[in-house]
Amino acid sequence: MASSRPGKPPSPSRRSLRGLDWFIFFLADVQTGFGPFIAVYLTTQKWTQVEIGLVLSIGGIVGLIGQMPGGAIIDAARSERLVAGLAVATIGCVAVAYAVWPIFPVVATAATLHAAASCVLGPAIAAISLGLVGPLAIGERLGRNARFASLGNGVAAAVMGTAGYLLSSRSVFLVTFLLAIPTLIALSRIREDEVDVARSHGELPREAAAGADTNVWHLVRQRPLLIFACSVLLLQLANATMLPLMASVVTTRSSQWATVLIAGCIIVPQAIVALLSPTVGRKAQAWGRRPLLLIGFGALAMRGLLFAAVHDPYLLVLVQVFDGITAAVFAVMVPLIVADVAFGSGHFNLAQGIVGTATGIGASLSTVLGGYVSDRFGSGAAFVGLACVAAAGLLLVLLAMPETRRDAPNIAL
């Protein structure tokens, strides 16, 4: 495996970079199979809504508590590719279990394994990216990652939706299993010796490591990391329930076209993410991180206000452009700012787990609080409240979040 050498910038091969592109694309395809298709499939298998909700809750709880352990596993690994490959293979087997044995013990176990595997895949992708290109080029690389993930999500949704319509809901999981094969092939194209293990973990080279503080408690007490985790929590608190609430509004106002309109509301942001993410990665190095964070929170607040004010269900699809802007910004900024803060600690992936935990807490609270406010005071009040939460996140970044961008002379490669 490669080792960090001071003064020599990384120069990964085209094969490895393209392998990472396609690994992310196919992995997004694989993960798409475990979205709303699970509820549809289990409903066709005569499961009750209580049973479906319990299984989804099991996966959600494991996904939340597994964020920091997942990051710690990647930090301890000597081959991120191997861990990622085992996780993908696990998800492929889980898909087969869903398709072949749709009984509660099997599905509950499968949901647990899928959530656990997903907890290591996110950090693994970021670690492989950092190990390949280094901290100075990571912004643009993360933008490219977000583009291929968005393209993969869009293609997979179309393919699996078609398979479910023409064949059966069970076929979605068989397609998911088959897609795990090209995912593993793409992963094998990334050359092991080009993924610098020390860089992947956010470590400094041996020559510079003597002065670095690698104590994990020092990392978790870092002010920029804690402020950023709080801002991500506010982001998810404002964002996670916004689309489901809007889907309910669209269904009420235009039930005949609800499915098509909701599909449009999903596709529009994915297209924006695919278009803007590489630009976000480049501008993050040119402008700094804080201006882009402010743009992301501003777009989210504007989206909430427009959802409250716009009553034409067709115009609501256009409002989703703001969702695409927010998603493009944070798809790049979350791992990028974590890399800024944690580089030199040797615990980059654990730091990702900390922010991932904040993400899960915010998303979980969002659905509960958003639904409660909507039921008690109406959807308009809920959207305004979510916009206010987004505005709070904007103020937190504006008033308390320091700039974390690193310049070339200040970082060891």
C-alpha cells in the first residue's frame, strides 16, 4: 500500500479514478433498491403497517447508533477497499433474503445487516477518495462523487420502477443483487497501492506526525466540528420532513397526478445535484466553505417559505430546484469540512460518524415534529416553521462557524 510522502502530491491513475466513479454510481443503484420499494414489497406480502414500521425502525435505529462505530472501523482498517467490498457483498445477500424469505425474523435481520453495512460504506467512500487525491484536491473529488451518486440514484429509480411495474415488486431486490456485481467489479478497478492509508485516515506523514494531536477526545471537542455537527442537525431537522409533507399536500390538491408530480419532485433535485456538485467542489477551494454553507441554508429556508406560499401543485415541482441547490452544497460540504477539521488527527472517519449521528438525530426529530405541527396547525405553518429552523442554521454558520479551508502551504501531503 502507498504511504504518505511529504512534498509529493498524489497522482492516482485514470483507472483508479474511473473505478471510483463507477463504484459510486453502481452503489447508488444498489442502495436505491432499499428505499420506498421495501414498504411496497412487504405490503404485497400481506405485512401489516405495524410490522413494516417496526422493520423500518430497526434499520433506522441501527443506522443511527452505527455511525460512529462505522467510522471507527474504517479508521482502524488497513484496506478500505476490502471493507467496502464486504459491505457491498452483505447488501447483495440482504437483497436476496428480502426476495426469497419475506418473513419477519429474516427481514428484521436483513434490515439490521443492511443498516450496519451502510454505516461503513459512506466513510469508506470518503476515505478512499481522500487516500487517492489528497486533502487539497478532495473538494473537487467529492463534487464528482456527488454527481455520480445522483446519476446512479436517478437511473436506478427508473430501472427498478420499471422492473416493479412490468414484473413484480420482488424483482426490485433481484435487480439490486445483480447490480452488486458491477459495483464490486468497479471497486476492484481502484488500485490498492494508490489509496494512501495514512491519508485515508486523515493522518499526517511520519515526518510531520510528531507535532500532531491524535487524541480522539481532542478531536471530538474541537469547536468547528461541534458547531458543524449542530448545523447539520438543524439542516436535517428542517429538510428531512419537507418533501414527505409536500407529497401529502400534492396528493390532497391533485390526487390524479400525485405520483407523477412527486416523481418530478425527486428527479429535479437529482438533476441539479448532478449538474452543480463538481462546481461546488471547485468553488469550495476558491471561495471557502462558509459562503457555500450559507447558500445551502438560504436555499432551504426559501424552499420552506415557497412551499407555504405556493398552492399550484405543478409550481411546487419547480420549487424543488432549491432542494437541488441545498443537496449539491451539502453532499460536498459534509465530508469536505470533516476532512478539513479532522485531517492530522488520524480519525477522519470517526469524525464523519459524529456528523452522521447528528444527521440521523435531526432527520428522526424532523419527521416527528413536522408531522405534529402539520396536524395541529396546518401544512403552511409546518413549512414556515421548517424555514425558520433552516434560518437558524444559517445564523449559526454566519455567527459561529469558522472558515475551515486549508491552503497548500499549510498542509502536508
